Amino acid sequence: MGHESGPRRAAATLGACAIAALLSMAAAPAAGAQAWIYPSFQQPHIVNREFTAAIASGGYDGTSFIFQWREQLAPRSQFVFDGGIASSVNGHAVDFLGGQYGYQLLVQHDSEPLEVMGLVGATFAFGGHGTLAQIPFTAAVGHRFALGNGAAITPYLDPRVSIDFCTVCHAEIRGGGRGSATGVGGGVGIGANLELSPRVSVRLDTAIRGSSLGGEDNTIGFGVAWSPAGLRAP
């Protein structure tokens, strides 16, 4: 009975949070965002080594082509590298890169239905004659459901706050001028990772974010993750 109540409780908690976040996405305005974004594609648990290729699309932020490398540093910590390029709908190409340190705060087991990873890092985007830098603080929260035959699915939430800094910011931020500004951002992501085998997963993820620098935006993305043989965490 205890073995069933944990997953059911986790599913109910994640379901309620997902519904609330989806309602927020539906209510968010489609105005151009100051902060260029893409989904995190971050599961709530450590992997030994993983390479992810993904594509994301959303509003002002155009289409992003993303590469991610995750590397385990210790039993409960890992490093994440992001890089790629985006084709923005305003006609500017954006190059981006960043790194994050992740620590496993909660490990899923019989008495703990949720797994939680906390992350902190720095990201930089260059393009449109300006730069956007962010220091994000993120918590990936989810539960892994085994499906049998080596398959599993992990739905997760990705709440986030960030310190944002931009150069050549939008005119509406500067009261009609153009210059540098610092603000605070926040949002949430909803995603799911489907393990097709011990080495290959597919990932669907979203992001709903806004910033005091101006605007809100939503984005959705799809990725494929590969873990080299013999290096995947159990």
C-alpha cells in the first residue's frame, strides 16, 4: 500500500502544479519579451553523462537550436553546458551559451515520492546589437515512473528566478531611450522525459517566463538525449 501511495501522491502533486502552470500560460500576453528564452530540458535527477540536441519555438524568441552536455561531478552533483543559435522573428540571429551547477536535493525512493535538483549558473546571449546575461536559480521537481522493458517516463516542473542584465535594451524599458538595465525574471517550465532505452530518451518541454525588464513569453521545445554506453546513472 505504501509503495502505491507514494507515486500516486507524486502524480497528484505534479498534476495540480501542471494545471496551474498551463492556466498561467494561457493567460500570459503574447507581447514581445525582453528576455530571450528556451526550455531547460532538465530532468530532476543526475545523469553520468548526457548529450541533448533540441529545437524550441516561441513568440518573440523565434526558433532556437540547442545543444546540451551534462556531466556528473560527484554522486549528487553535475555540470550542465548549453550552447546554440536562435533565429529571432525580429530578424536578428542570436548566439547563446551558458553553464550551470546542479545538486541533487532530494532522491526518489519508497518514502520520498519526489526527486528534486537545484541549479545555479550563468547564461549569455549575443545578437541584435546587444547582450542579455542571466544568473538563473532553478529547481527541477519530478517523479520517475518505470514502464517496464527499460522504458520510463519522468514528468517534471522547473520553477525559476533570475537576475537579468541587458545592453541596448528595448526602448520601452528606458522610457524612450536605449541603454543598459538590470532586472529580475521568473517563470516555470513543464516537461516530460520518455526513456526509450537505457541510452536514448526523448524530451518535451515548455517555458513560461517574464522579466521586470519588460514583457512575457512562452516557448515549447522537443529534444533527443543520448547517454553513452556504460556511463548512464542507474
